[in-house]
Amino acid sequence: MSTLQLKKDSSYQTKYGCLRHNDIIGKQFGSKVKCPKGYIYAMRPTPELWTINLPHRTQILYATDISMVIMQLDLKPGSVVVESGKWRN
């Protein structure tokens, strides 16, 4: 998925070929748009799609979440906790 701000007479390169913005402008959300090597769907930007599409670099943990993790891991004073993760560009 990609988020695009459409501009008249612009284009965007996809794995399905060059997508001309003029081919999408004026179409309804959910429309199937042909590309040289396939097709794409023009989707309405919902909070769920926006969240899926954004690169997440951090995970915010709130106090209630931290409490649940501590309880489920049965952590006590003096316990050693190691945090690890994967860096993605």
C-alpha cells in the first residue's frame, strides 16, 4: 500500500507500472484503476489503513499496558528484563 497526494498531470511508479494521477482523479473510492502491468484500488484513507501504511519506529506502552505485562511475566523486584527489537528502515 502507498499513500499518495494526487496532483494533476503527475505520476507515481508502482510495481505494476506507472500510475498517472489523472487516471484516479474523479473516480470513486474503491474503484479499480488499470496500470500497464495490472491494476490497483483507490481506497478511502481510514484510520486503520493509515496506521497499517505508516512506518512504526516505536511502540508506546502506557501504564495500564505495562502493568499487564509485568503481571503476566510475574516480574518482581530484582527481576532482570531485557528489551530487544528489530530496526527497520
